[in-house]
Amino acid sequence: MIVFDHVSVKYAPGEPEVLRDVNLRLEDGQLILVAGRTGSGKSTLLGAINGHVPHFTGGILSGRVTVDGLDTAANPPRELAHVVGVVCQDPLAGFVTDTVEEELAYGMEQLGVDPATMRTRVEETLDILGLADLRSRALRTLSGGQQQRVAIGSVLATGVRILVLDEPTSALDPVSSEEVLAALLRLVHDLGLTVIIAEHRLERVASYADRMILLDGMGSVREGETRFMMETSELVPPVVELGRIAKFEQIPLSVREARRMAGPLRELLSDKNPGDYRRIPPAQGRSSVHADMESAWGADLVASGIVVNYGVVQAVSDVSLRLPAGKITVLMGRNGSGKSSLLWALTGVQKTSGGRFSVDGVALEKQPASKVRSYIRLVPQNASDLLYLPSVEQECEAADRESGSAPGMCRTILEALAPKIDSTTHPRDLSEGQKLCLVLAIQLTARPSVILLDEPTRGLDYPAKSSLTQILSEMAAEGRAVGVVTHDVEFAAEVADQIIVMATGEVIQVGTSSQVLSTSALFAPQVAKVLYPEHWLTPYQVGEVLWEG
Amino acid sequence: MTPVGVSTVPSTRPAAQGRSIQAYAARFFAPRLLHPGAWWAWAIGCAVVAARTTNLAILALVITVICYTVVSRRTQAPWALAFRLYVYLAILIVVLRVFFRMMFAPYGPTVILELPTLTGPGFLSAISLFGPVSAEALLGAVASALQLAAMVLAIGAANALANPKRLLAAVPGALYEWGTVVVIALSIFPQLAESLVRVGRARQLRAEAGRRRVHLIRNVAMPVLSDGLDRSLVLAGAMDSRGYGRSASMGNSGRWLTSVLLVTSSLALCVGAYGLLDTGFTPIWMGAPMIILGLMVGLVGLRLSGRRVMRTRYRPDSMKAPEWMVLATAAAACGGIIVLGMTTPEVAFPPIPPLTWPPISLFSLVVVVVLLLPALLAPKNRDGKGQNS
């Protein structure tokens, strides 16, 4: 059992408290979901469970945290390693050894488990998590889902009864995250472990969670049964939102529950055409990104026969596509299906082994990256790779100089994307969403006709994501061609005009979002699953129908 | 021996015996990775043999044996593929050595190549380069170059045959922390290289503000280093959470004693090494006795500090018959080459001139064949390509 007794945490004297007077009693054998906006203290709360906060991170913790009767003030994380297992966001960053088997044994070696027991536990863990076939594989060669399962196994093998996971699926595609969540569920149901999991994409976990901890961002924490918490939560998965909009008798937590209650709703919607209704609310009072400039962008990106080889591996094979001006095209597919390679090829940075691409009739495939840059701009997955100056202001000035724009252009765009960022802030201190907006602003300063984004929703919470949706649709409305690679099906359901699905380096499906998303088994958003066979994608879209009547 | 088939009572003994020998052989030759220490000992044996002879024939044979062993017993791991680099280095050594010999005083009775003599101008006239090149000078150069090349190849072979990380894992408990540091450094470097590539690519997405070097360092080094720092912190945090550094408590006096022992041991080893290398004026006790003393004090110190470690090892590499066999070949070859040098110095160190074929004795061949035994008798490596892909 985990007990928080009047716990407050701040990272420096005089700074506001990240957690204020938190009292919690977490019983054994539950799956507990921790939710809250970015920066609301989720990681601090999770870190406090095994003493990582404040022993490792520094900071001031007042009050008492006890885990199975052990006070974390007296026991640093290493002394709690046999009680609490921690799995971090990027499994690869936490691996100490090279191979699956050694990694599973590492924690036990530290605890001094005797070799015979160690051997049996490693074998058991391999079986529980379905890793037996991978036992001698190098960790770096595994897929993201496999790596995360190894990370879970490596703490599980030490015999812990409490697992703490900080956004374990944020970097994974839908299939891999299902795989990881299934493994976790099995641990909760079959082995009775306590699992505490922080997650931005509530739709993945909400239906499984017994209880939910909600952080309000001001330091206060509420805890309760998941359904009860969902009734008042500001952050809810689409299925709950649908339940609220359609006024179901009870808040549904899963697609299954919602589908059972949605019979009358499906009937009501059956004679409406989803295409007539907006999927996201219209922009309200937001100053347009380039309101003061004449809109001179209206060019399609046309690519044909693109081939990208890495050594003997063909990452992209003979891909032809068209990103129409004024539309948002979403590229989907599992990790390693060639989506990112394709984006990089279209920037001219990744050399192609064949194929042509052009914007506005200008052939770009043989051009250096510096030439391609004036037509096509990419916001890469690690957006902060583009940032290197010590303040937001300097980054913006550099962007103006680089692109030959009028001074202040970048700052104006940034203000439209993410208002009220202090100019003197160091870019590394910005939140994920703000960093993304800064990089987007820098790339937009050059006024490209085509803007590409690689996994922009990583680490964004629902409000940050919906403002990104607004930003993208404005950019499309100004006539740009927008291309987005994402795993987030709910995000795709909101923004996509056109969807391209890739597998093994090839395009396997192209269509409008309602064609592709509502019929797919993997990529269907929650609303589409609830209202199948009708092609509705977002709760707002359903709301538009209900509100007009 | 019981004759088989004579007795009507079915006797199980001969069959059982046959089975047990077969079973033993099967166990002996079962493919697996040998203890890394065994391969390192064998490599050192090869290096010692190469160092103790200038006989071209023996050196050539030793190099052949090293290469053959690597080809037949190496793993598929990335570090094993680096053996090629050691081969290039060895070739470079031979080429450079021969070239320098041609440059500086290549004189001798049998001239095979007439090069013009270059004499320095003015006060440098005493120095002359090149000139008539003799076969004797070249052979001498090749012999000393092959010695060095063989030693380099031996080190390369040890790397190719044994996982360097497994070797670190086999260090005594007291040195475990150092071993971990090295392992992490080894895994951080490829990651740094990865993020260097990533940031370099990302740079091209944004117009560069300037092409000056200062900018390059700031634009690329800053993100890479902060990335590396972040990764290291995450890793350190993860290791902390998983129990790294948990230790049974040890009194202050105990810690003090181990420190004193380890410092004393290192001092003794330094003095001993000096005594061994400087054979001119140092008293005899400063040589081997000092080394032995240093080793013994060091062992006690390691034992003591190892006692506070409560870690265990998962499937530790064990020393079994094949390992002892490899160790024995290394020891036998070392002994053999020393005996060869003492009994028949004209075979171990054939004088040049006269210009003849290098002499070979049966005993010298035995030494080389002993080094070849691990390539024929040691178990094959388990991690073939099939299992790794």
C-alpha cells in the first residue's frame, strides 16, 4: 500500500509548490491512472513513490510517503528497488546492458538474488511478457513495444509488487501500445500487481483503470473511482466526451459501454451526412498566422516513385503521393513503415535513390536541402534539435535573419501560435507544446508552401493538442499543403482531410479521413467505433448535429 | 576391457562407459562462448611467443595461427568484425618499418636495390638518407615489424574472440563499479554518435545563420551535449531505481584498510615494473619480488573490499575443461618459446647475415602447433548468425 501523508513538493525555496498537501491511500491490486495537464506534477507524484523525488531530483519534500511501510525519506530509491519498479518513457534510455536476458537479470544482480532463483525468474519473466523468442537479441534491435515490454520485465523480475510507469506508450504506434497495455493488464489481473500509470492519451487506459488521480495543475490532487472522476474531469477521452454531449444515462468509459448506450443516437444520425458537419470547433478570435501578409501559397506537393535505401534496407519503395494545397494530409502506419524517411526525403536532407518531387511545378529532387527549404519545411520529431540559442527572443531574431523576413515576423507568428511566451525564457525550459510552437514559428517565418510535421502530438495533452489542431487547420486554410505523420488516431480524426497509410515502405491506402478511419480496425477513432457503421469521427461532429436540433 | 558380446548377461558397463566418454566429448565440444579470460590468456601467449623470436618462419606461422583461430572461432558481434582494422594496422606497421629501414642506413653485404643517397645540405651533411638497400637490412626490418604486427593481431584476436563486456563482467566484485562505468561509457558513445547524426540532419532543415566554426560548434555541439547529459541523467536515475549501488554497510576502518592495501599494492607494482625493465643498476629485490608482493597485497585488498558487495551474477562465465585447455596451451607455448631461446638460440634468434632460409627445428614447430590447438579443439561460438537475426 502507498500512503501520501500531507505531502508537498517544491523544487527550490520560494518557487510555487508542485504538489500541495497531497493525501492519498492507494490500495494494492489496482490499476491507477494519473492524469493532468503537462507540467501539473504527474512525474513529481510518480517520482515521489519510490523516493526518486527528492533523493535524485533534488527539491524539498515535506510530509511523509510510505510504501509497504517503508518511509521514502529514510530509504533512497536503490533501497526500495525490491518494492517499487519504475519504467520510464524512453525504454532505451534506461537500459544498462546489451541483451534482453542480461537486462532482465540486471535488477536482480543488484539485489543480490542467488543465481538459481535468478535463472528461474528470468525464464518466468520471459514467458509472462512473451519475450522468450527475443532472449538473446540486442536491445537496440527491438521494436519500441518490445523494448518497453523488456523494461517492464526487468523491474518485474526483481519481484516488485508495485509498478510505476510514466507515459510508457507515448512513443509507440497504436499496435505496440496495445501490446504493452495488454501486458500490463495481464499483470494486474493475473498477478494482482499494483500499477500506477501516467498517460496523456486517456482513451488508451481509461477503460481499464480502477481508480484515477487527477492533478489540477495548482498542486492539488483528487483521487477516486475512474467513472466518478471522469464526470467532472477537464481532461477526458473522446468516448466520455461523446457520452456527455449525447447525454447518455451513464458516463461510458469504453467503446463497448458507449456502443451499448448509443443505439438511439445511431438511429438519429443515420439520415445525416457527416461531411456536412465540422469535426472541430471553428477558430475563435485567434489572429491568423499570416494575417498581415498576402496569401501567396497555393501549391501542391507532388511526388512520384520516391525510393530511399539505407544500405541494403529499402525504407521507402516507389512511393507516389500528392499533398494538395489547402488540405491536411496525415500519414499513418506502424513504426518503421517508412513514414519519417519519406518526410526527410521530401526535405532534400535524406538522399533518395530515385523518384521525383516538385512544388508548384519546380522540380526539387536533385536540389540541395538549402534550395528545397524555401518550398518545404519540416518540423522534426525531436523539435528541440533545431533550437540552440539561449533565449526565445534570440531564436526568433535568428529565424528572421535566416529567412530574410522583416524583423519581428517570427515573434508575431509565435504570438499567434502560443501567446504570452516570455522572450527571455531558455528554449529548453519551455513545455513540449511551446517548444513545438516555437519550432513551427521558426519554420513558418520562411513562408514555405508546404509544411511537414513528424509526430507533433508527442507529449501534448488534450488542450495543447486541440490548439495544434486549430493551428494546422488555419495553415491549411491559408492555402498551404500540410503533411503530418502521427500515430494518434484521435488527432488524425480531427485534422485529416486526406489519409495515407504506409506499410513496409509502400503506400497501401489513400483516402479521405472518413473512408480510411471509420472502416479501419486499427485506426478507427473511438467515436467511429461507437457509431459504426455511420462515418462519424469526433464528438464535436456529433455535437453539431445535436445542437442544431 | 570386457570383450563386448562374449557374456550372455547383458553388461551395461562398456556401453555406459562409451556413452560417458561420448557424453563428455559432447559436453566439451558443445557450442558456447568461452570465458573471455581464456581467450585473452591465449592472445597474450601468442604475443609472448612473437616477442621472444625473430625467426621469420616462426613469426609467419604464429600470424597464420592467429588469423586462422579468429576466422574459425570468432563471434558475429560488431566488435568481432573490427579484426579487419587490426589487420590493416599490422600491414601498416610492416610497410612503415621497412620504409624507414630503407631510409636510414639500409647497408649490408647483399645489395638488391640501388637507391640514390641523399645527403643533407650544409651542417646536415653528416646525415644521409637511402642509398644501396641490402637484403639483410630488409630482412631484419621485416622480422622486427612482424613481431610487432603479431602482437597487434593477438590483441585484435582477443577482441574478436571474447566479448569485451563479458570480460569486464568477470572482474572481481570490488572492481564492479569501474566495470559498470566502462560499460556505460561504451554504450553512451554510439548514442552520442547517433544524436550527432540526428542534430546534423536537423540543422539542414533550418537555414544556417553563419558558416563560421564558432556557429558550428554552438549549433551542433550544444544540442548533442545537452542530449547526452539528459540521457546520462535518465540512465543514472533508472539505475538508481533498480538498486544499483545498494551495499551492505562497511565500517570506516574497513574502508580505510582496503584503501591502504590497494595503494600499497599499486606502489609495489610500479616499483617492481621499474626494477624489471631497468636491468642495469637496480638491486634484484626491486624486480620480480616486488611485483609478486604487489599482486598479493592487491589480491587481499580486492578480497576485502569485495566482501562488502552483496551483488550476484546471472549466468557467470565459468572456467571449465575447454577454458583450462586454452589456458594450458598459452602457458605451454610461453614456456616452450623461452626454452627454445635458451637451448637453441640460433633457431629463436637466427643471426643475419648470413642470408639463409630461417632455420626450423621440430621443437619450434611444436610450440606453434600448441598455439593452434584452441582453434581445433575449443568449442565453437554459440551466437551464430541464425540466432542473432
